[in-house]
Amino acid sequence: MSDWQNDASRDLMGLGGRLALLIRGEGSHVWDADGTRYLDFLGGIAVNCLGHAHPVFVEAVSRQAATLTHISNYFASPAQLELAARLKRLAGTGEQGRVFLANSGTEANEMAFKLARLHGNKSGRTTVLVLDGAFHGRTMGALSLTPKAIYRDPFQPAVPDVRTVGHSIEALEEAFDDSVAAIFIEPIQGEAGVVELPDGFLQRARELATRHDALLILDEVQTGSGRTGVWFAFQRFGITPDAVTLAKSIGGGFPLGAMITFGAASDLFYPGTHNSTFGGNPLASAVANAVLGHIEDEDLLANVNARGAELRAAVEGLPLVTGTRGAGLLIGITLSHPVAAAVREAAQERGLIVNAPTEDTIRIAPAYTIGDAEVAEFLDLFGQALGAVASTLTPTETPA
């Protein structure tokens, strides 16, 4: 074990893998303490939308840090007001929409859970629906919305009255009744392996929520801020939610989360029902404004769509690959065998960072700024990793 691994084992809680000691990043590449360069196609789990050390990000942090960083929730700042107005415009909330700025996606989902309770408590409804395979966070409220036993069981009892729904319109229809206060949905389930919902699912969820006076709350922590090639994934489906949560790419690497409300849901919270000491601080808000503004100014969503389509087409012919899922630059690459962990390891050995959220899926979420060189390097390294793993399979295991 290396010195840094010993240090990590001694001083950090053992809550996750430490795959390398990274010390520097530039663009779509990072370097470890031994000088090894990696192509980063995970992007800090869909966070680093402009890559590493982007000049726009660096300048925004430096400028705001030299001016005003923290003022608490007793005051407002120009950056906070600008970001709230920007998010309303990008989400298309109209005048009645409102924004709350938090520090993470989990915090945003905690607030959304409280929004569901406020709405349901008006009429005595307490049931909250979530989808099978969902991931909404690891704090107690968000964890209660996450029906994955390995995450939730050690911390039982969870918050009550959360009901899990299958991925079919029939299951959705059966689950809805007049006890339902809200339904939480990820338009694409990233942690489940970049799983898309059936055609018409979100539209039917909108109809049923409206019919039963329930809230449709969309968790776009991973899909929001342009990751799928539109500002919010719900915009692909022609619907309007009652609330949407986001984080990850919104700050390009600076910790920030948000909840945006639409229509009457904007009037549910009142003073004393929620707040955050650090949420929406001037530094985080200024960085998010710079990042989102750069994406708009440079029309990077066009590149997200173009490069996503290019990557999905190109990987189809590689060893072990059976298909792809997702949208934009949130892509799940499905494998013919449950060897995703081995592929991830083989990729890292060759200088490529990807993720294995399930046994047969590789997830990639690179920067919106990738170009020809990054795509070519990815295909070369990923192809090598796939070939190396495929060569270890026995003839009966190897796909035809």
C-alpha cells in the first residue's frame, strides 16, 4: 500500500474507494501524484461540465473570492439574485416560479421532500411515490426516497409513507390514489445505470399528479444544467413539473444545489420552514452564473448533443458492447457480460476514467467542451480496455 493510501486509511472514514491520488487537472485530463495522465470521462460524476481549471471557472472564483464570499441567509447578494433569475428563465417557470439555492443535490431533494409534506398536509395526504431503482441522496429524508436496500437498510426505520412504483405506465396508474401527496422521478436514472423511462411515462405522471392534486417533483441533479443536451431533461417531454431539483453541473465543480418551483408550489414555503447558512452564498452563485453563462454564450448544448450522438454511434462496434442508453453526454454503455467493474479497472490502467454503476453498464459523463481529440482518445483507450477484458473470458463466455 502506498503512503497516500496509508494516510487515507488512517485519517479518512472508509466510505468509498480511493482509486488514485489526483493532484492536478486541465481540460478533460487529470494527473495523479506519480505523473500519470488520465482522460476524465466521468467528470466528477457528471459535475465538471467545463472540464478542469477552465479559465471561466477560475476567473469567477478568483474575482468573487476577492470581493465577497459569505454573508449568511440574512442578506442577499447580486450574484444570488442573478442566478435565481437565470434559473427561472432557463427552466421556463414564468413569473410565479421561485428558486432556493442549497449546497448539494441531496439538500435540494431534502427540501423537495419537505415541499411534498407541506402540500400533502393541507389535505391530510402523506404518501410519496418513488420509482424502483431511484437514487435521491443519502441523508435520512433523501435516503427514504431511495429504495435500494444496500443504502437504506442499515438506517431503518426510514421516513414513513414512501411507496415504490415500477417502471411501467400500468404500475404508475395503479399507484396513484387520493393519499398521494407527490411523486419523485429522475427523468434518467443515473445511478441505476443511466436507465430511461418508458415512452409516455413522464407525460402520464404529469396527468395523474394533476388529477390527484399531487406534486410532480423531478430530480434533475444529474440530468439538469444541460447534461442531456437541453437545460432540463423534462423539456424534452413537453411537460411542466411542480418542482425540479438540480446540482452537479450547475457550478462546474463548485458545490451548489437548487430547487426550482413552478406555479402554486412556489407559495408553499414560508419563513421558518426551511433555510441554509451557506446556501446561495455569493461565491457559489457567482461561479454558477459564470459557468451557465459560458454554456449559453458558446452554445455548448449543441456540442453536448453532437458529441453524445457521435460517442453512442462509435462505441456500438467495440468488443462486449451491446448498446447505449441516455441522452446528450450522460451515456450508459451496456455490456454483454457482468464485467463492468473489470472494464473500469482496465480503463484506468490505460489512463481513462469511467464508472461502473451496475455490473453490466459503464457510465460516462464527460465535459461539454470535448472535441475530436478527446473523442478519439476515449475510443482508443476504451476499446483497449474492452478488448483486454474480453480476452480473459472463456470461449463459452465470449459473445458471438
